[in-house]
Amino acid sequence: MHINPAIFREYDIRGIAATELTPPVVHKIGQAYGTFVLGRGVDKVLIGGDVRLSTPVIREDLIKGLSSVGLDIVDIGIVTSPMFYFGLHHMDFDGGIMITGSHNPGEFNGMKMACGKSTIYGADIQQIKRIIEEDAIIGTGRIGSVTGADISETYLEMLSSKIQLGPRRLKVVADAGNGAASMYIEKFLTSLGCEVIPLFCEPDGNFPNHHPDPVKRENLTYLVEEIKKQQAEVGVAYDGDADRIGVVDDTGEVIWGDKLMVLYWREILRKNPGQQAIIEVKCSQALVDEIERLGGRPYFYKTGHSLIKAKMKELNALFTGEMSGHMFFADEYYGFDDAFYATGRLLRTLSHADENLSSLLGDLPQYYSTAETRIDCPDEIKFGIVEKIREQVLRVYDAITVDGVRIIYPDGWGLVRASNTQPALVARCEARTPEGLAFITGDLKERILRAGLPDFNWEY
């Protein structure tokens, strides 16, 4: 049996469902993961999955693999990733797997694997790969049991108990993109007292209206139109497993993750002055400037939900987030990325404000930037391409190299890094002036093309 080693990524397993996550492969992954957690004293695990068409088959084969080595399994059905994370805490599980392709194209699926209350990454995922390669699967000699559970009501009640809105009643457009959020978001927002305009809130793994990835502007087109039509205060969008939030303001302007974090940091640093603030490498200098203005201490770090959650624990950080819309609250929440909770925190701020969202962020300094631009690049060469660019850049410019290379230009910065979830490079540029942005995008594009990639266009 051939298993593509590239499916074992930095912080999850991810591949094309039909050809890379076949039943024998998934069964073997279940056995290897089971061996891994049994060796750490875990004998009972939680299983959940998103709405992708390939999820039911993967779930069936994964459960067979897990139970064959003696693990008992509780299956919580179709859930969001944050609901799965909550289940680990609420049901006191020390292991589990969430089956999800997240924001990836429809033909992909994957597994986020937990040991303890957090997802594993890096060396631990490679250890599961080695267990398979070395045929080192070990079981208990019994077949594990499988039971079902529904934690959706408990999860939604928990969220509602943690978020109390102010006196201003809000009209909210919610675009679930036909993903897992479809099943729960309208009920959650209604419980908070919002007037909810649902958009694509019918679960459908074909994703017939648009792909559930709020990082791409084209996926927010319907949301922008509906906000203007309904004269809503805010619009929110979710990726396939609802751990990423996308936000559009009252004017129809997209509020990317780094700008959204300004609102969260203003509240958190006001209550907790002098905190260290983890900043993902793709984020705007405007966020860095605002954190410094608020008395926080910026700390650049890598992209990746598992990596960031681990770093938050190490630094005892209260909050951080990613450009892609992952938001991690540990001041009043569990520390994992939950787009529903992030929505609640945003709405709490708005419901206590006299200004609209567009006005609340109107005082930020003007920077000119591209969007997060993904450039197709095979998994086998993407890290080598970035290293080649880094070596050349450091002869000319200073750079932040904690994740890829963030080049420090006189008028701004340009970033290129290898995606941990797709066969792609991720690039973004920002400058204080349009002229500076033109120079930076031109220079970085030339370096990427010179490294051997085909032509591409910047996204804005």
C-alpha cells in the first residue's frame, strides 16, 4: 500500500480524498494514531467531522482503524472544529480526531489530531507517519466500542453564557458558505439577541454557492451585496469547519484578520496592560503600531493554528490571531480558535459602541497592501524555493525569518512562505505609499519567478 508522505503536514494530515485518503490509508492512519495515543495512556477518543462529501467514508474507515487497536470511541457527528475542541474539554477527553478539509478545495479532506486537550503538530505527526512506515502498530488485543453523542446544545449554551451584548441591537448577515457553520450559526446569533440574515446556511458538501474560504475576496461577494441590501451593521463569514472568521463592515469593506485584531487588542490590552502580543508574520504593520501604542509587546511568530496555540501556552499569552481569520482567546475562553466565539466578541464590542464598525477602525494609519496571495507550488519543492529566496534576500535586506522570509524594505515589507495546508506559497506585501507597494510587489514577484515558479498575479 502506497501512502503519499506529503499528506503528513506540519499540523494536520491533509490530502485529496479520492486518491490519497483511500480506505486502506485512513484505516492505517487510525491504527497508527491509536498506537501513538495508547502509548501516552489514552484509551478513549472523540471523533467529529465536517460536511464534506468524503467525510462519512473517512469517518467509517477511521473508526475501524481506531477500534481495531482497542480504543473506545465517542462519535459526536457533524460538528465544527471548535465544537470538537470544546468536546475535548467538556467531556474530558485526552485524544480525538476532527475530520475536516477546512478551507481547502472540495476534493481535499484531512484530520486534525489531538493528544491531550490540544492538536498535535510537527514531530508528533511525523511520528505517526513513522509508525506506519515501520509497521510498529500495537494494540490492546480487544476491539474498542463506538458510541454516539450530541454536544451541540451544550456548546451553544456555553457560548451564549460567555457573551452578553450591550444595549445596541445588531443586524448581522451570516454567510456559512454551506459548511459546518450552517447547522449552528443562526441559532447562536439569535440567542445573543441579534437580527440574523442567514446566507447559505444549508449544509451542502458540494459548496454550490461559493467555496467556504473567507480569506479570498471573491468568496465574500454575496456577503458584501447582502450587507448593503439589508443595511446591516456587520457581516460574518466562515470557512468549512468554522474555525476561521471573515468580517465585512457596514460599508461593505472587508476587514481582514490583522485589522480585526486591532479591535480585540484594544479591549484586551486595556484590561491587561503590557502583555506580550504574538503577531503572525502575515500581519500588517498597522497592527504592530497599534499594539505598541496600547503598551503591548509585539512578538513575531509562525503561521499555523497548532503552532500558535502551543506558543500561547509557552508565553502564557492572552490572545492572538492570524490573517486567515483564526482567533485565539485565552483571556475569557479556552485558547483554541473558534470563529463563533470571535464573532461574539466582535458583536459585544459593536453593541456597546455608538459608532459603526467602519468608524471604529477609521483612525488606523493608512497602509497599502496586497491580499494574501497563494501561488501554486508542489509540496516537494515549496520549502526549498523559500529557502533559496531567503538566502538571496539576506544579502540585500534585513528580514524576519521565523516563518518563511518577511523582507524589510525602506517603505514596507514583503513576505513569502510555504503553506502548511496546500501545495502553495503564500505571499503578501504592504507599504506606506502606493509607489512603495508597486516597488515591493515588483521586487518580490521577480524573486519568486527567478526561483523557478510560473507567473502569477497579486490579489488585492
